Amino acid sequence: MAKPSDLRQTTKAGALFVTCFLTIVSSASAGEVNEHCTWIQHYLTPVPDFPQAGIRFQWYANLLKDPKAFHSVIQNFANRYRDADLNAVIGLDSRGFIFGSALAYELEVPFVMIRKSGKLPRAVERVDYSLEYGKASFEIEKESLAPGDKVVIIDDVLATGGTARAAKELVERLGAHVQEAAFLIELPFLQGREKIGVPVYSLLSIEEK
């Protein structure tokens, strides 16, 4: 793999779209994968046994360190949702805030946080859910959305789909509608998109070998 400094030079030269040896998975009924974003793979560092033993985390810190690469990610999302007439972008605690707030800024729509239990100061809706390495709770402030609002949920990685499904449930309790769930990275072998219940869009799909 190229060094991060080499990747920054590649980005500055305008050659973001490089070839990666990945399996790109697409589902017309459940959503799709952006096949032009395979260059993101070059910014990933696989971290074994994180956040617990047996899990191989795809860490993208090098992408966030490269402003042009990060901007390209946000533009890919923005180009998809610019004409979707959204009322808000929903970011999931905590790494979904990175992409969600930047996307909301780009689209000039409100950004709404879904947070882990006990982090929001006003009246909330709460849901408990299971994920691949334990149990957790999500909360959203009741006044965050209005009935009929159209939103996109965004997070960094789609694994088993538990967090996104919980977020969808919270949004629907407030009477709003989830147009789509969006992710930087999808791990399709965990079949998360089938469990969420809304269309899914991901920039990069990594099939376990």
C-alpha cells in the first residue's frame, strides 16, 4: 500500500479514482454502492480485534487527514441528495457526526444528532438495540424533527445494521420519513442492509475474503 504522503500527492494531481481489488456489491431493491469510490480503499488501515476480539475494523483516519479526499467523499454524498428535498441530515453517535455535519453544511439543511443514552439534555425518544459486539441505546430529542420531515441517516460503517435500524425507529417515532441510509463503508457479508428497512447507499463495499 502506498504511503499517506504519496496518496496526498496522488489526490492533488487529481487522480483519486484508482483501481482496487474489491468486490463491489449492488442491490437495486435495497440501494446501491458507488463504484467510482473504490479509491477510498487506499486510505484504509485494517485494525484487528477492535473494538473487541474477532472484529477487523477498517480505520479511515488517513482519509480525514487529506482535505481533498474528505471533500470528495462529502461531494459524492451531496451530489446524491442535493435534489432530494431533505428537511434534515441525521448523524449517528459518534463517527456519523463527522460525515453528517459536513453533508448538512454542504446541502444547507439542518443537522440532527442521534446520541448514545444520557447525552442529550432535553426530552428524548429512546430505543435499545443489539449490535455485533454488545447492546446499546440511542436517543433523539423529541423536538428535533416534525411529522412528515424527510431525512437521510448517515454513519461511517454499515456492519450488522443494528445502529441504523435503531435510528430509523427513532426517526419514525417522531413521524418523520427516512429516505435512505448512507455510509462511507459497507461490509456486505454481514447483511446489514437487509435489516435496516430503508434503501441503502454506500461509497465503498468491502467483501470479506
